[in-house]
Amino acid sequence: MKGLIRMAGTLILLGMIQTPVFAQDAPWRGSVELSYLQTSGNTQSQSLAAGVKVERTFSSSKLTGEAKGLYGKKGNITSDKSWITTLKYDQSVTDRISILVLETVERNTLKGIEFRYIHQGGMGYYFVKTATDTLKGEAGAGYIQEDPVQPFKDRGFPSARVFADYVHSFTEKSRFEQTVEYLSDLKETEDYMINEESVLITNLTGDFALKISFAVTFDHQPPPGFGKSDRLFKTALLYTF
């Protein structure tokens, strides 16, 4: 059943990304970020966070891929170990309206998730779209498959998604971005997840920038024995291309 669900999500995505879209000669753009912190003395810890984001814009569509990873140790104990990847396709209907498909794969064993697969489709709308400010909302539905760590059982459920993204550009390479995502379990209405991130990017020189971010993830019904929320404050070096 899980294999069929994942295959269905992939087929939907591939069905929307048709050959004529890739036939256009559009350059890839993206960024790579890296953050490392080490403490020694009374306490010893190490943490490494890395991420890459690429996108390709066409005449009426956009394909975006993103991957993030986090690894940390306190002494000889692993304190953080997780990664998440997303693939998103947006097809413009009008200047402000778009349809989208979003595929996400996540692994966070220290939070009780062996793997989480999220298949979503929906629509997006730009409430604000100016040279310096954009505010986009997205809404849709899909299916979430969770494979928790042993001995808990796998589970899958239909879901609804609401997302908001606000961006204010100070200059061409400096900006502030705020995103909020809400995922609800349509099978058990009391179960939901919230992902929030605040990001400030300041250009340093050329293609390098300083990125400061604060992210909060909240799972209302995590696997038994695991906490509901995680917070991550990060300062990273960002390279854009």
C-alpha cells in the first residue's frame, strides 16, 4: 500500500512536468548554505547544518527542489540527526493564481520518525506582488504516510494543507522571509503539524551572504515518548548561484 501511494504521488508530479516545459532553455538558480558550531571546555558539542535549494523558472511554471540536513553531538551522544527533501512544481494560471504539486520526504529518528512521506496538491494565490513585497497563500489536500521508529506501527491518513509565505526585499540580495505551514489530519481531526520559519539574509560580498533563521516545528500527536515541538536557531554562510 505504501509503495502504491508513493508511486501515485510521483506519477502525478511527472504528469504535470511535461516535455515542452523542459524544452525551454532556462538557467538553474539556487543557493547552498552551511552552518557549523563547536564548543569545548566545561561542555563539548558539535553541530552541523547544511542545505541546498535549486529552482528553474519557465515562461509559465517553476520547478523547485530543496534539501536540508542537521547533525549534532553533545559529548559522545548524538543530539540531532535529521534531513528533509522537497520537490515542488508550480504552474501559473494567471499572474496571481497557480496550481501546484508538492512532494516531501523526511527522516528524524530522534523525534520518532523513521520516514515521513507527504504528497500534496493545491492552488496558490498572490495577495501582494510588488517589486519589494510578496505575500502568497497556498491551500490544498493530499496524503501523509508515516513510518515511525519501532515498535510503533506505520500509519497513513488524508491531509489538508494551508501555507503562507511573505517576502520583503531590502535590496537585490538582502531580504526577510516568513513562512508558516499547517498540516491537518483529516482522519483524526485533533492531529496536526505546524512548521514555521523566520529568515533574514544580508549580502556580504559578491555571491556570499549571511543567513540568520529561527524555525519551529510542532507535532500535536508525535509517537509516544517524544516531544511535540523543536526549535532551531541558526546562523549560516549562504552562497547563491
